[in-house]
Amino acid sequence: MAGLTLNHLYKRYDNSGKKKKIKNDFAVQDLNLVCEQGEFVALLGPSGCGKTTTLRMIAGLEDITDGEIYIGERLVNKLQPKDRNIGLAFEDYAMYPPLNVYGNVAFNLRAKGVDKDEIDKKVREIAPLMQIDDLLEKMPVKLSGGQKQRVNIARAIIREPELLLMDEPLSHLDGKARQAMRTEIKRLINKIKCTTVYVTHDQLEAMSLADKIAIINFGVLQQFGTPTEVYDDPANEFVASFIGEPPMNILETTIIKKEDTFFFTFDNSNLQIAVPKRYYSVVKDGFRCKMGVRPMDVLIGGPDSQGTPEEIATFENLGDERRIGIHVGDVLMMLITEDEKRYKRGDIIKLEVRGEKTHLFDIETGDRIREKKE
Amino acid sequence: MARIQLENVRKAFGKVQALDGISIDVKDKEFFVLFGPAGAGKTTILNCIAGIAMPEEGLIKFDGEIKNLIDPAHRNVAMVFENYALYPQMTVYDNMASALRSKLYKTPEDEIRERIMWAAKTMKMENLLERLPSQLSNGQKQRVAMGRALVRTPNVFLMDEPLAHLDAKLRNSMRTELKEMQANLGSTCIYVTHDFMEAMALGDRIAIINEGKIVQIGTGDEIYYMPCNEFTAQLMGDPQINIFDARIGEVAGGFTATFPVNGEEITVSLPEDGRVYSTIKEKGLEHVDIGIRPQNVKYSFEAKEGYFKATVYSYESIGNKSVIVAECGDYQLRMIAPNGLSVAIDSDVYIRFELDRSIFFDSVTKEYIVRYDEQTFIDLAKSEEEK
């Protein structure tokens, strides 16, 4: 069963104040998404891409220009936020400062007029789950960022919503606390098995938390898939460069044919990389496109390597790994190695690229160029 | 460019001893990193060098000359801050020229133009010169702030978390660029950061600062492989190094380590290593804290000879690879795994340590005792320093 369905969803903010109507001014454009029951879905994209707008439309805080939203089997377009049976946890904690943690968690149930004993039972049930049992008597000002966020989520899930919506809940926390809280959220959602939509601009957060990621840019869905799918099989150049750190190397290339073999060649560079056989059906001599390869799929060849000798432009020893940058034309191509050797700028290494791991993108549109399936 | 020395510098803010006897000796043309958690006193050190803060005790010397009583303007230092500090009403060009046009320097306009063009080229921002700060992205603003420091020929560049405001991606690419630029510049630079990757990548040497004191000074390799205590070991590396308490036992011809995992006592033999074995004998060690980095912890999802059982607490991607966190009772173990495994939370995981990569700390004082292959890492650190 679907937990949430978005059907041709559009959002246009009213520009009536402006004289000229902007042509393509949709904040969200033709968004289609199906989240299965119990699935954790991240909406990921740069700021201003429409991910929060989408979340607010699902919550009912924003009008829908066109399209349909179903929570479970119910069409909720016309329902008030309070009737949609959703839980909200936003970036700012928005707790009631005069109430202690218990009071904050119980607030929504009290407002609904739920029986006192029933409320108490529920709060006691949820508190250990969120690890806030020893905080119940504390006031919000006494809590750390991570604790506040746990209370915030407890408050959202105590009503047993059909759908949990979270908007950048970790962006207020610093590095270490953030990492720890990420782990906690993941374990929690795993326990309560509530369908969750999670907005973030941090690809790492999306990759580590979500069952599926919807990557959005300029209001348009770019790809919807599992973390592994979007990482290994990106739909276009935008997804390829947005997911992964350091980002995928993307270089403009001209493909040339020497005898029976195709090679990627690059302007102002000696580097040549054999084109994997699977692309032979889509390339020809002189074909221009972009080639993408992840930094961990660029290797340093051994002494007998057939790789192209290249000069190291940057060498960064990061302790756990080392990163090397090489100029290919005017692009700095990065590679990651766990090799213990300490190189320095100016050293020559033989560069090998895992041809089978390369992706091709259209030079104009950025779309993936895929090999033809037999 | 100059050699910068601090000798026993102390500075208090009210009751808080911000700097508690700081001594550093930054060589001419060195890239020196001050690294530590928030509130450690890193920025206060920079401010003392710049002359913005006055130490109560201790000396600040540029090329051997005492500068304590010289005012900031006459110390000729160039600062780059986290929050860019650009003049919003001036174009990039004028922002860069502002210091050179000041009463103090009164540089002729031709020369100003020449220097700005050079700095703009170095920072790859020739196309931005006519823009106003409001028309720049955060990365570009930081480039301008650095370019503005470059046009001068200061005694030292002081950089206070210049990349902290940028998002992760931009921070990494700017870090790489900064590294490339530094090689071309050949200038003394003191750089404050709380990001260990920046510290490792940029610093010729790193000083670890905590609570106003220097914890350790050394090359990146030295600090990473031979941290002077557990605090330093935990700062260097992401995910953090695993540290757990173990009991040392003696068996025929060798030693073992015993530690609890979910209530069960696990005993593993300690691989033979001359220096480790002799240290255990000489010091009569009975307890140690074993430090082992996540990449040296191996896992299996089936029971295997030499592996012990624990429970999966979490499995998450950290970009190019993933981390499995295993619950072991009083502590957790982090280990590196590839992306895309299907690992169920609370399922069993079997673990083995590559103990020949481990570091031993005193379980009471938390100080470094010895590590495996110590000589190799001493040599490595030495060769780094010679470079």
C-alpha cells in the first residue's frame, strides 16, 4: 500500500504584482512520487529547489496550484492540516517554553481532549523510545540541541500520525551531534515504521538515512531511487555531481577512434582513456560529450601500468585517505587513494581510469547517454 | 615574510584563562595550523599575533623582534576571517585596493592594479573584479577576502576558519585550491580550523590546542599515527578512532588482550612486535586502552574463525563508503564497509581487529604508550618534516 502519493503536483507562487508574467515560474513542476507504507523518503536538492514547498503542500500549509496528494488512500487536497493525520518536526524546535518536556509532548493530545490516563500511558511509552525518559521534568531552555530535537520528534509521533514530515531537523546541530542524531533518527524510524518524508540539502544525510531519495532541482524531479541507485546509476549530470563527496569528476571529452578502439581525449591534455566496449554502439569518431568518473574509480598505476603519465597538481594527506588532483585541461581531476605513499606536487604518476565505471552525459542537456540494450 | 614566535603567552578573559602558556615557533614560509575544538583558544592566539588582543604575559616575536607593544596597523599582518568582512558598497577591485590605498601604505595606483591583477589571477577571480559583494556567492566572497590579503606583502597571513561558512562541497574544493595556491605563494601562514581534514591537508605542521594549552605539535602524519593522548587520537579521523579498555595476559611466547563484549570475555592474541612486547614487559602493563581506527576493524555477517560476535547498532553511508556501528555493551565499535550492503539493524555482526595497526594508551592517564610498527611511523613523520 502506498503511504503517500503525489500526482502531477504543481506549485506557482502568485506573481500578480509583477507586470510581466514570468514564463517558467513554477516552484514545483509536475512532481510525481509514490512512497510505500513505512518507507523513509528524502527530498534532496539545493536551496530554493522546491523541496520545502513540496513538504508544506503535503502538510497543508501551502495551497496546491494543480495536482493531487493522497495520504494512504485518502485524497487530502481539500483537508485542513489538522485533519490530515500528519506529524511535523521542523528545523526550529518551536517548543512551548513555559511547559516542561512532559507538557510539550502531551500538548497535542491534551488539546484533542484525550483522557488523562491515556495521555500519561502514551507519554511513558514513547519517552524511552526517544530516550527522553529522564528529561520529562526539564524545561525546554535546559535542553541541548539534540535533546530538543528528540522531544520535537516525540511530540510529532505521539499522535500516531499516518505520515511523519521532517524539514532539516538536524541543520541546527554541529558536526558530531549531527552524526549521532542521524544514527538515532534512523533507529527510531526503523522502530516505529511510520512513512516519513524528510527534507534536506545535505546529500550525506539523505544517503545515510533514506530508503529512497527524490532529487529535485528548479522544482523538477531529477531522479527517484534508492541511495545505491542514485549513486551508481545517476539519471543526469546534476544528480551525478550532487551525490557523493568529493563529487564525481565530470570532463568534456572528444572521442576518437584509433584502429578499432575508441578513446576519450581531452582538450589541452595528453590523457587518453579507453572507452568501454558497451558504449561502442552509441559513440563514433569525433563524438563530443561529457565523461563522468568518481574519484575512487581513478587509480594510480603500478610500474608496469599502461596508464598515461600525469603530473600531480595537488596532494592532500587526510589521514584516513589521500586525495590527489591532476590537471586535465583546465579541470582538476581528483582521485582518492588509501595508498600509504606520500607523493608531492610535481611527482609523476601513471593514471588509470576504471573504464567500466565511467558515465557519459549529453554536453547540452546533461542527460545520461546510455548504452543501447540488446 | 617572517618567522613568528610566541613564548609562554598567557591571556585571561575575566576568570577564564583563555591562553595558558602558549609557545610556538612558526618557521619562515611555513603553513602552520592551529587545530582544536570550539573554545580552545585558537582565535585568541591569532588575535594576539595580530595585536588585536594583548597578552598579560609572554612574548610575541616577528623575526626575533618583540612586537608586544606595536599596534596592529604597524605589525603588517593580513587577516582573513570566517565572515569575509568585505565593504558592501565597494566593488571587488576597490575592496582589494582598500588596504593599499590607506594612509599607511599609500601605494601608487599602477602598482595597486598590478598587484590586484596578480592576486585575482592566483585566486581565479579575474572576472569578478567589477562586481559588488552582494553579487557574489559565498565561495566567491571568500576568494575575494583572501585575494585582498594577498595583494599585500605581509609578515604573515592569519586565517581564521576561512572555509567554515561554506557548504561541504565548496569547502573541499576551496581547500584543494588553497593548497595549490599556498605552494605558489611561499608565505608564512597561520591557519585556524576545527576541521581535521583541513588541518591534515594544509598544515606543514599542526598544533593541537585544548583549553588554552598546546597538546601536541607535529606533522599531520605524526599526530595521526602517534597521537600523544586519546583526546588527540579522537580529533584526528572521521569516523572517530575506536578506544576500549583491555586486560593484558601472558601466554607461552606472547601476550593476549582480553575485553568484554556484551557481557562475554573475548581474548585475542597480540601480534608479535619487538617494541610493543618490550614495552609491555618493561612497564609491567596489565591494563591498556587499545585504539584502533575504523578501517582496521574487519567484519563478517557469518560466524568465522577468529571473529567475535556483536550487534549492529547502525549502518550508514558517509559518502564513498559506509560505517557500521556495532553495540558491544559499554561501548560501540565503528568500522568501515562499502556502500549498498543490506544490513539489518540489531542483526549479528562478527568482528576482527587488525591489532598490528593499533595504538596503546594508558588506561588511567590516557597518554600514548606505544604503537605497532612504531619505527616505521617515526621515520615517516621525519621524512615529512624534512620536506
